[in-house]
Amino acid sequence: MGSRAFQQEVSAKSSSHGTTIAAEWAGSQKPKNKQSLDYVLRTGLAGGLAGCAAKTVVAPLDRVKILFQASNPQFAKYTGSWFGVVTAMRDIKRQDGMRGLFRGHSATLLKIFPYAAIKFLTYEQVRHIIIPSPAHETPLRRLSSGSLAGLTSVFITYPLEVIRVRLAFDTKRDSRSSLSKICRQIYHEHPPKPSSTIPLPGAVAATPESGLVNFYRGFSPTLVGMVPYAGISFLTHDTAGDWLRSPALAPYTMTTSTTTGRPILRYWAELLSGGFAGMVSQTAAYPLEVIRRRMQVGGAVGDGHRLGMGETTATIWRERGWRGFFVGLGIGYVKVVPMAAVSFFVYERGKVVLGV
């Protein structure tokens, strides 16, 4: 009993000491102007680097997941098992070498840096407006801040995402499409002429033959999916961070930055909160991600018919039932959990280094 009481006393003192240090550090800092250009650029740089680091870690799994989700004929036989994932990666490596596992990664980085930069800096700006003080901190406000940040970033960078998916979907050795060729192909794609001779009202306006609209193929489910994904991701990360910073856990999860003296989560605690956020958000948004992938590659398979969101949903249900909306979810977890963990970790550490 004496030993347990002593441990509790030490824990209480450590917790109180850690809380005091955090409060003293916060009190000694001058309030930052979060709407200044300097703050925006620094948060954007931290976010962009975080996105690039996270995507590089999971690039091979991302390539396989896209091939599975989009029902690539060459790799459809591998879906449904972990052995299939390994086999698919082995076949890609044997056919194209290590570079094959990173096919489309250059387009990924071109897209992910501005996407992540805009997402994180927008989150900080929207959060500053919606949550001006700790008294306004609520789950709904956190969810709204994350959702608006995700919607903003995906609208600006979505065309690069379509290009990346098409590069990753291409598996023909003899065609090795360049970035410019893929862009021209997407721009000039158009749906086949209807077989019926009876004109349908609004058909021309609804399905333009070609143009920039092709780079927003699958955008509607992306918008719908971004609300649960980005919103829940930021909400879960911030909530998990609050739990890990609680007085009971702070002695084990908190440390002090050697460069700035700022109290921060230990590396494993930051990775844990980010990974947990990725798992929760992935589960909520995955069916819409599958629909989006099928719509994005619509011009690369079949007759080029441009499927709408409802038609794509019906097609997936008809082919595989409800399980079709979760094809590749296992790979999704293996990919998203470390990706989210690395992304939030690099972002939080980046903010410390950059002084934001």
C-alpha cells in the first residue's frame, strides 16, 4: 500500500509539474498573428512537407490499391486477400522494376504538396475563425473546420489527382504514357454517341464531348466523401491529442522540444493519435472513395462512357454487392494509418521547427 501511494504521489507531482510547465510556456509566448502572411506560408510549408513525406512512405501500396479499386483487368484476380497484395506488388516489380511500384508518384508529389499545404493552412485559418478561444472548442466546430479545409484543398488540386490515378492505372509496358500524353488523353476523351436517335433534353449540356470538365471526373463523390474524411480526421486527431495531454497521461506522453522549449507529444504518442485518426476517417469515407476511383478511370476502360455517381454506385452493387464498396479496405488501412500518422507527425514537428 505504501509503495502504491508513493507512486500515485509521484505521478500526481509529475502531472502537476508537466501541466505547470505547459502553462508557463504558453503564458510566456507572445500571441501569434495567425492571419499574417508569414504564419500562412509557414503552416503551408509544414503541411506540404508533411503530405509529401506521408505519400512517399505508402506509394507502393497506393499503386496496388488503385489497381484493385478501379478493377484493372490485369490485377482483378489478386483482390480479396493479403497474399494477392504481395503477389501484385511482386508482379509489378518483376515487370517494371522498383520504379513500377512508384509509377505516378511524381504526379502524386506535384499534387500532394499544394493539396496538403492548402488543407493544413486552411484548417488553421478556419479554426482560428470558428474557434477563437478554448471556450468555443466543440467537436462540431472541429469537424466543420476540418471539412471546410478538405473541401477547399480538394477543389483546387483535384485535376492533379485525376492525372495521378490515370498514371497509376496504366500497366502496359509498351505504352508508358507520359504526363503530357495522359493530360491530352483526358482532355480529349468524350462519351460515345447515344445509340438512340431520339434526342434527350439536356443531354449535350450534361455530357460535354471534351474539355477541362474531364479533369473533374468523380468530383461529386469526392466532395461528399471529403466531409466525413477530412472532418473526422482532424476531429479525431485533435481529440486524441487532448486525451494524450490529459493530466493522467501527460507524464508519459509529453516531452519538451530541445530547440524551442515547447511542450510537445512524444514521437510515439503523436504517431498514435495520427494513425488512429486515419483509421477512423478511412472507415467512414471508404465507400465514396471506391465510387470516385471508378468514375475517374471511366475513360480508360470499357467504351469510355462517362458514369455518374448514381450509375457508378449501381454498377458496383450489381457486380459485387455491398462488399464491392469495401474492396481494398484492408490495403486502405495498411496505407492510411501510417500515412496519417506520418502526416500529422511531420506537420506538428514542422510547426515546432518553423516556429508556428
